[in-house]
Amino acid sequence: MNNEEILQWYMLSGVDEICSDAPLNALQPKEAPAPQPVNAAARPALSVRPAAEMRPATTLLAQNNSGACSNAREICAAAQTLDELRTVMEKFEGCSLKFSANSTVFGYGSPTAEVMLIGEAPGADEDMQGKPFVGRSGHLLTKMLAAIGLNRDECYITNVLPWRPPGNRTPTDGEVAVCLPFLQRQIELVNPKCIFLLGGSAANAVLNNAESISHLRGHVIDYTTAGGKVIPTLSSFHPAYLLRSPQQKNKAWSDLLRLQRKLQEA
């Protein structure tokens, strides 16, 4: 094959550009270029901050959250009614969840209710409607209460968090901590005879423990307000969990009967 035939073959193969006059071996290791001398005098001096001025980001976040918690406690303590508490909650900007949520979901129901029901956080339906426990889980909760002779409107229903976490993710400890004063003040203002905690996260936040809901169920645990009032609490599964795991409804029924007996004793 002469040069003309070789060129013709290259063109038919789609080769239309010459990259080099000499062949290259792509498998042959390349030598690293020799390092260039560095003129130390031409290099700009680096300014190093003293260690005392350097703070980890986690420390700054903790300080900001601590300040937000302190501010939340102060404004909550000053609220003398649920309406006043709702107003200060809607103005509060110490929790980043507020800026991604559509609504501030405050408690709903009778301000003199004998039983207070507490969930974890608003879901998508609650976030859109601005009320706790609506949608499928809310309908189930209404039926659960009616089964033991309780009217939903005669109870007080709220959540640990008034703002929905994005994508219904699990709230962080910092988010729970900064929202907890609003819940604690609601408990003080409503002053119920009994608190019914729905779901492990709500129970852990209110009771300040890390026990699973399976261990908390069936036990009466006292909650003490900042003013020293002792209120008995009972824990059960969240209605949303019962919708996903209907086989647990018999246990939830036992919890409801226990709540009914506790209210009769109070």
C-alpha cells in the first residue's frame, strides 16, 4: 500500500486531521516536568488569625441557637393568653424552618381543654391549611377521639414544631430546642388534666428522654411545668404511623382506653 492509498484509507475511516509528525505511545509513562524555582521574596505574606479569634462553624451555630432559645423563652413567658402567644410565634424569626414553611401552625381547640394532644410537626396538609392534624391522619385522630367519647373541638391539639420541616424530614435537636418554649407555654396556658403524646419524637421532646414509643406506651409519666404544676402524660403511636401500620391499631386502642380512664380519675 503506497502513501496515496494509505491517505485514502485514513479519509474513509474519518481521519481528517494530522496531530503530529511522529507517532505517540499513549501507554508510555510521561516524565513529570521539572519544578520551577520559586522566588520566596515575591510570595505574598499570609496573615494568620490568632487561634482565639478562630471559631468552628458548629460553635457559631450553637451560639446562635442558644440566643434564639433564650429569646423564645423570654417572649413566651411574657404572653399571657394563647392569642398573645400566637402573635409572638408568628413574629418570631429564630428558627430557619419558618422561612421554608407556608404557614405557622399554632395549636387548635378549646383553651380550657381537659386533654391536650401533641404531635411532632406539621405535614404537607397542615402546612397548607395552617391547622394541626388535618388530612388523613387528622381524620383518623378525630375517629380515635370519638371512640372514647371525646369531641375533637373540646380537646386542644398542637405540635412540638409549628413549622413543617422541608420534605417532612426529621427535625434537628436545635430546631426542637428553639420551638420547645412555645409548646411549653401552650401547656401552661391551657393547663390540661392530661397530655396525650402522639409519636416517639413528640414524647421525647416533651419528656426530655430518648426512650422509644414502644417503651413509653402504657406508662403514666409526670410532666412538670415551669410553674411547678404536675400534669400526667400518656404516649401512643402517631396516627400517620397507624395508617402505615394498621396492625398496631389494637395497641393504640388500649392507649385510648387508658387515656379515658385517666381523665375519669382526674
